[in-house]
Amino acid sequence: MKTFCGLLACVLVIGLFAAGASEGARKEFTTLYPNGEVTELTSLNYLKENLTSNIMLAYCTEDGLVEFDRFGLLVPSLATSWEVSDDQVTYTFHLRKGVKWYTWDGKEVAEVVAQDFVDSMKWVLTKENSSFNSKTVYSSIKNALEFYDGQISDFGQVGVRAIDDYTLQYVLIAPVPYFIKQLSFPCFYPVNGKFLEEKGVQFGITKENVLYCGAYFLTEYEPQQQRVLTANPNYWNKSVVSVEKLNYIYNAEATALGPELFLRGEIDDFPLPGTILDEWMNDPAKKAMMYPRNPTNMSYFLALNFNPNYEEAYAPEDWKVAVDNLNFRKSLFHAFDREGAAMTLDPFNPKGRLLNTLTRRGLIQAGGVDYTQLPPLKPYSDAESFDPAKAKEYKAKAMEELKDKIAFPLQLVMPYRAGATDEINRMQIIEQQMETLLGTDYIDIVLVTHPSTGYNQEVRGKGKYAIMEAGWGPDFADPLGSMDPVLSTALADRYSSVFLASDLKDADGGNRFEKQIAEAAAEVKNLKKRYEMFAQAEKILLDNALLIPFYVSGGGYRASYVHPFSGLTGQMGRFGLTKPKGIVLLDEPVGMEKFPEAQAQYEKERQEAIGKNTLQQ
């Protein structure tokens, strides 16, 4: 049995935040929404909802067993320590004593105990409650799916139980290497069972119909008006909190008004719209008040569709033959000037947005090394795929191999969303650039517009493309979470069906890529080996040019008084201000000039923290 003691990590995280908090004396944060990061809440029920703004709220108002610090490292929260059985299916957690439930106005209700975690699991797994998070739970926990589907009615048979008030145990279906990380999701947070029963369907409807055990109380909440979070004065880890009030003010014209209100000092932070970036970058005073935004967990790539379903006028059967040819795919892979296309995303730092692998960098560490820098992927991560000479070389080979099989120029149906200006510009750049390089005797990129509403379901889901920009964000911080778009199971049928590629067939007719994925997924004890095996599988995709990595979403710039490297992170890394717990407000913004220095200092501190964090695996 493996034992994890959380004391060292907890002391470290508290000390780091206490040091950071002294940097700024400002105690109240204000922003407008909707602003591209913060949207309206669908409800306050953190067990049910899974939208970003709802999760952001839950991170502030509730605590789970574990969380991730400002370096993205796993640290204890309501659990002080835990043991994992030798077969890695039983997790036993020891809870922090003295943590209380409070009403929105600070009245103490009860102590947080192990049964509260059991009650939350039962609510999520009761199908009638329509939680959007049920699958996350029943995919891992023993008998959870059987209870959800009604095959068993006794929740006592489900693999979660309170041994006593301060001891909680989960039993899994099979080893899940990322299970401990999943426990940072709000759907695994506790709920006071008595309160939940009293409120019934009203739970989470208003601020009065929720109890709070986290860093903040939701003291004001009016949809499409405002929401205000006020620091919990009795929070067990209150030294983490330097900002005492978080104000989110609704304004339908937030995007237009935000920059001006920031300049007038009425708000403290705002994502800058792309339409004014030139103005801000060319004004020294404004440039000193902005810095780059963090990326999201979404990685984007050009998907090559192996199962096309569009009009015969565009010769889908010819495309089907061509895309199954390795040299043809490699000609496209090396012909794509990604930096030129990324100018539509960030004209000031397009290279910073580029991604050379399917899995986003910064998602997973293996022994302090980023997953994308593991030996199988490092040659791709450190190189540039755009290579005109190689593109033309592969074009010549492909034309020779395909000359009696298809008609040239081959039509490439590339869709885009109506009204999405940056996307339209990007598709036009790709069309012009690739046709110019490869020649219109070889390819004819056909841009086809579709309504924005239901775009992915109608276009990607129905296969109405030859090549398209597609994105994916994993649900958990493990390489397996990045693989759904390219597997024959899970959600792969909504993407490009790469598993149909002849180059993936092995001698016995199986899929060598998916076999490698299965072997990697089966390695649950040695995480470094697991990640290296996944990296080897991902290398198969890249070696065979089955997709073309493009960019990390998010980014852009923000005007802000928030220290850019304060605030907690999620298991996927540092994304915007989706975890405002722990942010530090400065008297003066960091600005573009000082940002690289702040980033370097953060990375230095992060590497030091990685070496000291006893919970990292």
C-alpha cells in the first residue's frame, strides 16, 4: 500500500501564496462579463454543471479532496493524506478536521465529513438528476454505472463509502492513473446531505440554496446583473486568499466597454478584443498595462477526413483515395505555413501559438519533463513542419502514385463558419498559401461556408469536409484524454476517422496505432513508462501525417492589475482567470516589457516546486 502524506506540500503551497500576497495591497477585484472567459451561470449546482463559468465559481466557493497550486502541482485540500492499495483500486482518504459548511452570509451550519462526499456521489449518479458529470464518475468507480442505469438500487454497493467521519474510501473498477487528479473536479466535491434533501430540486437555484466550504461565499447573485464573492473569514487555508472581494458585473456591451472602463480604473482586468490590439501595442502607456493571456486546454489541428460525405460535384471518392496515400498526406503536412495562418490568431506572436503535436504542451509532466519533449515527440516539438522543398518532393511522389487512380487537380473541401471573421481570413490564407506552393495542377481548395449554429454537429459530425480546422480539449490530464478524436471508439466518429488509414494496418489486419494506445493505457503503475508509450503512439500519427498540428487555443492579451502568475491552476494548467482563488492584485500592471521577466521567475520557482512536491508522480 502506498501512502501519501500531504503536510509538506501543503506547507509549501501556503508559504508560496503568503509570499505572493504581500506583493499587492489591493483587496477588491472587479471585471465585466461576458468577456470571452466569464459567461453567465446556468445554475449554482456544482454537482450538475460543467460549463467553465460554473466550474470557476465552484473552485472559489467549495473545496475538494485535492487541488492544484499555482504551479499546476497536486496538493492536499480537504484531504490531509491518503493511501492507495497495492492493486491501485482502493483509495483511502483522511479528511481535514474542523472544516465547516456555511450559509451565504457566513452562518455556520455543520462540519464537513466523509458522508458528504458519499452524498454528492449518490446525487451525481442518480440519473433523474441529469448531472452532466455522471459519466466522469461512473467511468471509474465500482458499480457506479450499475447504480446509474438502475441495475442495482442499493448505493451501499457503489465504490464510495464513509468509514467514519474523517475517513473516506473509493473503490475503482480498475486502476485509473489519473483518478486522483479527477478528484479536483467540482462533481467530486462534497455536499451536505441534510441540506441537499431539504432543498430538493431547489438546490443550487439561488445563493441561499447552496452551502459553502471554500475560500469565498457568493454574497450577491442576480443573473445578467452581477455576482459578488466575499472571502470566507474562517477558511481553513485563508492565507492563500489575498483578494477579499471578487465582483463580476454584467454588461451586454462588455467587449466594447471593457478597455475604456479599465483605463478609467473602474475595473481591474479585461481580455482585450483583437480589434484594438494595434492601438494598445503602439501606445507605450497602454502597452505597459497589458500582457499575454494564457492558453486554454484546447489544441487545434487540420483534420484529414478518411470518411468524406459531401456533394459528388467535389469528387469525394477521389479524395478518399488520395488521403489514403502517405506521400499525398505528407505533401500537405509540409506545405502548410502554420505561422502565416496563425497571424489571424495573434499578429504579434504567431509562433507562440503554434503546436507541433496533438497533445498540448504543458498538459502532462513525466519526471519534470513535458510530455511533448519525451524522446518520441521531441523531434516534432523542436522542429518546424513547414518545409516547401519536402512538400514538393512528396507532391511529385504522390502524383506518380495516384496518376491512374484520381483526377488532378484534386478538390479539397474546406469548411468554415459564417460570421467568424478570423476563421474566414485564416481559411482564405490557407487556401492561397497551399495552392501557391503545391500548385493548382495538384490541389484546388474549395471553401464552403456553413451556419455557425450547430456547425460541428452538421459539418464535422456528418463528414462534410475533406480537410478542416478541428479542436479538442481533454477531460483529464493524461495522454489518453487527448486521443478521443483519433480512436475508433469514444468520440472518434465525430472527427476524421483516421483509424481507416491503410498505413495503420499491421500484418494481421489490426490497427497498430490503437494497439499501441491499448498497451499504453494498460500501463497503470509506471507513469513515466505510460507517458512514453503514449508518446510513441502519437509519433505514429505524426510520422504518417494523419493530421497536421496547428495551434493552442486561447491566448491573446489582457489589460490587468492581476499578477499574471498568481491564482491557482486546474489539472490542465494555467488558463486565464478560471481559478481566481489566490490571485494577487498589484498596484501597477506588469505590462508587456516586464512580462518575460515575471514568466522566467515563475518558471524558475515552478521547477523548484516540482522538486519539492512529494505528491507528483
